[in-house]
Amino acid sequence: MQQKQVKPDHIDDDSLRQKPVNEKIEDNVQDVVGKAEQEVTRSTVPWYRASKRAYLLLGIYAVQLALFALLAWFVHVHPVIAIDVAITREFQENQAPWLSATMFAVSWLGFQALLFALLVLVTAAIFWLIRLRLEAITIVALNVVSSLLNGLIKVIVERPRPTAKLVDILYAVNGQSFPSGHVMSYLAYFGLLFSLGIILLKRDRWWHYAILIILALFVVLVGPSRIYLGDHWASDVLGAYLIGGVLLGITLWIYLKLKDSGVLKAKR
């Protein structure tokens, strides 16, 4: 008589079906990551050319520190400057709905601290997955240092924000005014990504230029948006661009040194 085969109790049909599905997902993820790595490898320039581009940027950043120190001292002594008031009023003369909406949209991410932090971490994770590991750590480190430095400078300078007696406050925020936290954080994130794009990309495909233009627009427009909304004086914005640029320059210098030394270089 033929005996009926019985499956072991610890194995069921669901588990048998689930294993191939999990393997498929893992294979798909590895395939996507592999293609991304190949595209990044194809798009990046040889390192000896990249380092020349970066050192040119460093020369521009180096002259900014003394200017920032002078400006910080001046606004500490003179919290309200006539030219700041005049610039803000000029910016706010045209309050068309489309312009107000655009200025708020540019600044919006800077109001979302948790979302911004998550964006930084996700960006770093993507860089890590495509084997740009030094770049991933640099992104996180610069954004953390920029945030801490901004808070420290604000405590030292103690400059109050614009008031409704002098200009229109289209979006009220609290805290000290100098330097602009939005501008520094945008420089640390979008500015660093722009700089890495200039350094690493060959720029021989349309999306290379599209990425660079988008990143540059955030960096350029965030300053005017802070003035337009009445959250900062023009000198706050200028100071943030200066010190943010210095911090970005130091970060790139350290990054170049580590890159030249082969730190965290992924094996392909």
C-alpha cells in the first residue's frame, strides 16, 4: 500500500512562497544600486581634474572670514541699520500673491527642522549606497556643524529680528537674527551638493546640469526670501552667506585631503 507523504509541521506553503519573493526584492535592490554605481562612475571625472576644480573654489571661500567678523561686530553694535530697513522695504514693495507664495515656498523647508534633518540623512544614505562613503559622512558632518555654529553665533551677537514698526512681517519667527539660519543650512546642504557636483560630475548629460541648476537656485533664492518675508535684515543674510561659505570651504578642504588619502574609498 502506498503511503501518503506528509509535510513537516514547521514548513507551510506561505513560507515556501515567501522566500523567492524576498530574494527577488533583494536582487532588484542590488540591481538598482549597481546601475546607480555605474552611472556615478561614468559621470565622475578623474580625481586629478576634480581636485583642481575644488582648490579653485577654496580660494574664493578663504577671503570671506575677515569680512564676516567685521560685519558681526558692526551689527552687534548697531542692531538697526538704515540701509537694512531701506532694502527690506524695497523688497516688500511688490507683494503680489505669486511672489509671496514663491518666497515662502523657497523658505518652507527651513521651517521644517525634523524634515530637513531627515532629508540630510536620506541623502547621506543614498551616497553611502552608491559607494560615495566619504561624501555621505561629509554631508552629515557639515550640516551638524553648521547648525551648532549658527546657534553659537546668534547667542554671541544677540541681534534682534526686524519688527513690525519698521517693516512688514509676512511670516513671524522667534529667536535672534544674525546670521540667518536658513541661509546657513541651505548652504550646508544644497551648497555642498552643488560643490560636489561641480567637483565630481563630468557634466556631459542634461540631468547633470538640471541638478546643478536646482541646487544653485535654492542657495541663491533663500537669502532674498528671508528679507522679503521680514524675518531677517539684509546684513543677516549677507553674514550667513559669508560664514556659511567659509564653513563650506573648510569642509571641502578637509574632504579633499581625505579623498587624496583614500579614506573610505570603496572597493569596486
